[in-house]
Amino acid sequence: MIHISNIQAVFIDRDGTIGGHGHFIHPRDFTPYHFSQEAIQLLQEKDIKTFAITNQHRISKNQASIEEFQQEFLSYGLEDAFICPHSPEEQCNCHKPKPGMLLEASQKHNLDLTKCFVIGDVGSTDMLAAHAVGATKILVLTGWGKSSLSNHRHTWKDVEPDYVAENLLDAVNWILENHYFQK
């Protein structure tokens, strides 16, 4: 069987998307949602590249290391992790909503970001970063997702998600049902 896909990669936010509650949790204490591993495995079974994309400014405060986060993401089966260790005040180019991590990934993995998906729970960071590079935007309702659509919608009012998913598994199923083709 030949697999044909117009999907080059799926980027997945960590806090509030893979697990947690949207606030910092050290990698040794972080627990994915019960459906997250299944969602990642579905992408792997279709040979779709899966990457983490996460703001982790606590690294700059020495509360965790990039290596600890990278090991965590590899343990979930993600192929690579793009991690911003800076605080928002540092004005770096990688802290979402800036698209620096996505641009770095596109260079490293030779990706056309318009053929990629970003799944996250925060409109004002995840959705804006995805929008900046033309990626397909999926907002999950876990973590900060519900408040992103209601209380904080004004912070990203000019951008619409391409799909609003109940959770990461729903998002992956939507991708596979609507954007993955088999021959």
C-alpha cells in the first residue's frame, strides 16, 4: 500500500494540549492526558512527522532544562522538540506568538509550513504563530482552550482556527479524516 499525504508535519503544544492545565509543570511531574499517547501514535502509524512546540520560560529561571523537556518529548515518541526557553520580556524571535520555532523547524526538516498543522490550546500564542506561517490552526478545548475562545478571544480576534477540537485525539482524528489520503 502506498501512503499519500499532503501533511508534512504536525506541531503539538505541550501545556494544556498534551497534558497539564496550561501552567508550568516540571517534566518529571508532567502527566499527559489519557488520550495523548494514542493521538501521537496515530500520527506515527501514518508516518507523519510529529514535533513539540512549546514556550518554557522557566528554563531561563533554571527551574528546568531544555534537555529535560527534550527527553520528555522523545519519550512520547515525538521526533523533535522546538522549545523557547526565554521569557516574553526578552523579545526573542522564538517565543510564541512569534513564529521562530516553526521557521527553525522548517529549515531543519525541510518543511513547507503551509502543509503543516499546529495544535494548541492558546489562541494568542499557538494560533497566532501558526497563522504567521500559513499553517493549519487547530485549537483544542483542553487547558486554556475554552477561555481562549471566550474570555481571551479579543487577544487574537483577527485569526480564526481552522478547527476547534475537544482535545488532542479529536484534533488528530480530524487531520487524518480530512487531510490524509491513502491509495
